[in-house]
Amino acid sequence: MTIKEMTPAVPAALAGCIILAGGTGARLGGVSKPDYRVCGVRLLDLLLGSMQAVHFSGQIVAVAPADVAVPPSVRRVLEDPPLGGPLAGIGAGIVALRDLPDHALVALTTCDAPLAPLLWRELCEVWPADDGERGAYRGDCASSDAHGADMDYSGAGMDCADAGCDSVRYDGVVPVTADARDQLMPQAYSSSAAQVSLQQKIPALRADILPPIASAQPAPHRSIHYALGAYRLGALRRMRYERNRSIRSAFSTLQLGFVIDRQEFCVDVDNEAGAQRLARRFQEHSELLQLLRHTAPL
């Protein structure tokens, strides 16, 4: 995979980003996580470099304590009182984006997943460019004949048109690990009246995009990167940001679509093993590290 392929430009519709840039780094020797260095570069700067590499031009809000250095172009916020957990931090970031409309697309990301922005283009592509205030999951089909005349999508909230692609409204698109596909796909259709095989039901489904899952159904949460997704800002504003509540418990109530992170851009640096894994990746793609070093900080 070339650097150009790794860093596709994100659409202008991605209007904002909230970075979770806190954490004590207890499993990283006690170093402040955003200040932890891999190949000599802070995790936060690698993340900001990734955002520049994909030509992100929206507002940036960092949920970070005062002792973490951020560029002047980044707005710093923090939950009040501090140490309320990542969900409370996201809530503080949402407030800082008060001037954006509800239909705006906003990315969430974390300082310990510095390559996550390289997947933003794929997340944003799930929404049609002109879809206005609604999001729609779409397969690659050219007509309903691709599915067969008797296909029923009601169980998953899907609407198959007489001609054109399938569509369903939802609140966000979230990366999942490559091994999550077989776990997520059956759940998405477990209540379908048709009860036919997924291969018969959606033969033209893109391999890297999964349909939404009803919030009441269980999901392999360790495979779902809620804090690295792209969301409608209005959906995020409707959520409750309670202190010390898990991100999973809050975000699993949303109607979400899923994109498989086949290149493992969303793997986080949560411990020394994760840091070594990222360092090896930069050794294999030294030009990527040079690009991120050149562009960071904003």
C-alpha cells in the first residue's frame, strides 16, 4: 500500500474533530499518554500529523489537561471537574462545537490511536455527499433485482427501493476489527422476517461496510471502536454524558453503521507492546513516519 493510498483526502463535510488527549499512561511507565513518544514523536503530534496528511480542515477540539501542549489552532477543553472519564470528556468537546449545525459530520479520535484519521475517508464515504441532514447506508447494488424480488429488509430497518441502492438512516459510522464481520452481520439481521442467508439477501454488499445493528442487540464491544467513529453532531448532542460511564454503554444506544479497519489503522498504543507494534509499522513504512513528522503539529 502506497503512502498516497494510505492518506486519502477527507471530504470537507467532515466539519469537526474531538480528540481525547488525556490519560495517565499507567501502562506506559506513567508518562502522560499524549506526550508518550514513538520513534521520537509524541502520540498527539503523530495524530495531528495524520489529520494533516488526509487534509482535514475542520475545527479541532482537544480534551486535554493544561500541562499537555497543543498547537494554537487546536481548542483545548476539559470536563469540569476533571477526571470524569472519556465519555464526560467527549461531552465537553461537543459543547465546544456549538457553532456547527446538527447535520455536521464530526469525528472522534484518541491520542493513543494516531493513525485512526487514515480511515476517515472510508467512514465518510458511507454517507452520500449530498445527503443533507440524514445518513444512509448503501450497498453497491445497481437495482433491487440484484437482491431478488422477495427480499425483506424490515428486520434491520432497511428499505429496498424499486431501483437503486438500499438505504437506512443512522447516527454514525464506526470502525470495527476485521474479525468482527461474522459476529456483526448475523446480529444485524437476526430479526428479519425473511430469515434467508446473508449471501442471498445482500449479494452485492461491500466487503468493508456492514449495516446498522439495533441498539438492543449485543455486540462484540471489544471489536468496535466507538471513540474513533464519525457521527452526526445532532446525534451526539442528544446523548447523556455522565461522569465515569463507559463509552460503550452510551454509544451502543445509537443506530450505527460499521466499516472494517482492514489496515489496522485504529490499533491503539495502550502499553509497551502497542508502542513497539506502531514503531515496527513505521520501520516498515518509513516514508509514513517522515510525512507525519513533517506535517505535525498543526
